[in-house]
Amino acid sequence: MKKDICAYTYEQLQEEVQVLGEPKFRARQIYEWLHVKLVDDFSEMRNLPKNFRMRLQEQYQILPVIMLERQESHLDGTNKFLFRLYDDNMVESVLMRYHHGNSVCISSQAGCRMGCKFCASGIDGLERNLSASEMLGQVYQIQKIMGERVSNVVVMGTGEPLDNYQNLLIFLKILSGEHGLHISQRSITVSTCGIIPKMYELAQEHLQITLALSLHGSTQEKRRRLMPVADAYGLEELLKACDNYFQETGRRITFEYSLIHGVNDTQEDVQELVSILKPRNCHLNLIPVNPVKERNFIRPDSKNAQNFKNKLEKNGINVTIRREMGADIDGACGQLRRRYIQT
Ligand code: SAH
């Protein structure tokens, strides 16, 4: 297979062009075509000599991320995209429009092997990891298709980003690097189900990104029933890893909690959550569960969700209910992709 040129960092590309016997400034030119002008083909790199472009074409490739479908919400302008990759795997991404700018949610894997009980993405298991360039490609294509600047990126689509750690790191560095789109690290969020060793590794990178931790259960036992990953990584150790991330980076953790009627929205859960979150400098995001047709979880009505939030707030917890975006387009994450796989 030809080499994946979009997955080279700026510094790596400089070394690469020198090995090809070209001056270093060629790296800047190529990098700008790939990561600022967002071209899909070497033939568009007009300031490179033709024979050099041909040599690049022979040895490297720009991996395709091709839009198959786009759904637009009439309610709030949210757009959902389905992209096809070189091997016919498909991934979903979402563009959400907020006052503070456009936020894109990308997938980090085709499928997922974490098996969370309420999630549609894991039903068929993991197909493969996405390369850094395929993660970038989702952002780049959306920016090009919509003709609007993307200012925030969340890695909250299909897949477990810390299960694809090396590629995730390259992705983060290229996305936030000054020679590329230069998206501020503070405008990037990575969400994990809690792969503890990788959380420690990520903390050591001292990036300014936000780490979101999918909590979903208020005790080890409750969490284990919803998230198989909790068998390997217990709650107590997980919270220590969160504290370490905060200590190393100064970035407070966002905890995510999918509210499921009768499962994790009881008075007891309020108390357990308070004891977990109160001592910590953190934020809690409640997500009324998106019903997935293969699963029979029920979302609490908005009054109950509001009640749950109020009780936490009274106890001094910093909490929000996630605003539902694109309610009229294809349900929970992962379901657009699944509809395609099945047909
Ligand atoms: N693997 C990462 C990213 C996954 S998706 C993680 O686990 O964090 C982003 C968030 O959506 C996670 O908190 C995930 O648990 C949650 N989620 C998945 N399916 C959901 C559903 N049907 N309803 C509500 N939230 C869901």
C-alpha cells in the first residue's frame, strides 16, 4: 500500500521530503495543500513541479473520505454525514451549529469493541481503527461541503478513541498544529469509556484538550451492568485517573451520564453521584438516553430529567442537560451507519 501522506506531522513531512531529495520548503507547500486548502488530489498542488507531483502520486496516497449521504435537521440546522472509506467501511460524523461556532463530532473507529449496553455503535463489534488522516478527513470534508469554518471538534462519534491511541494523538497534533487548521486544543474534546492506562499516557502529553469520561453508572456495580469495560477498569481507579488528568493538565474533566429511566435516575443515584463529583473540580453532562431499536432502554421524560438535575444542583454539582440536536434526523449515533450496513 502507498504511504498515507495526511498522517505525517509537519516535522515528519519535512524529513520525508528531504529523503526524497527535495528542499525542506516543499513540506510546507504540501502540508498547506493537505491541511489548509484541503485538496483531495496531488494534481491540485499547483505550485509543485509536475515531475515531483508524479513522484508523490506514485509513492503516497490521500485516503478517501467520501460523502454518501447528508441529512439536515429542519429544527436546528444540525447535519449528519455518512462517509465511505477506501475499503468500503462507513463512518458517521455530525455538524452542530452553536452560537459560539460550528462543532463537528467525528468517529475514531469503524465499529467499536466496548459493547456498552445502550449504544448502537458497538452492536456489530469493531471493524477497524481509523487512521489519523481518516479522522481529519471527516472534519476537512465537512468544512469543504458546508463552506463554513469548523471551530470545535469532539471525538464522540463511533468508536473508543483511546482504543486507537497512536492515531488519535497524531490526529490531535495535526488538527491543532499551527501549520494546519490550527483548531485550539481547548476547543477539542475526546470522550472515553475509561481505558485507564491510556488516560495516564494522555495526561503526560500535557495537551489542553478536554477529556470527557463516560460515567453512566453511579457505583462500580451499576456501571458494570451497563459498560463491560468496567470489569477491566474499576470505578475507584478510574476516578484516580481522572484526578491525575486534571493535575497534569489543569483541565477539568467532563463526566457524561446517559439518563436511563428506572436504571440510573433514582434518588440513590443522585446521592452516589454527589459523593463522586462533589470533591472534584468537574462538570456533569446529562444525556437523556437516545432509544436504540435493538435495545429496550427508556429515556426519562423531560420533567424527570430536570428533577434529577435540580437535585444535583442543590448539592452543589456543576451540571447541565445536553441540548438535543437534530432530533428529526435518524436517532442515536451509529444508527445511520447501521441502516447502511444492513441494506
Ligand atoms: N467511546 C467513547 C465515545 C463514544 S460516544 C465513550 O465511550 O465515551 C459519546 C457518548 O455518547 C458516550 O458518553 C456514550 O456513552 C454516549 N452514548 C452512546 N450511546 C448512547 C445513547 N443511545 N444514548 C445516549 N448516550 C449514548
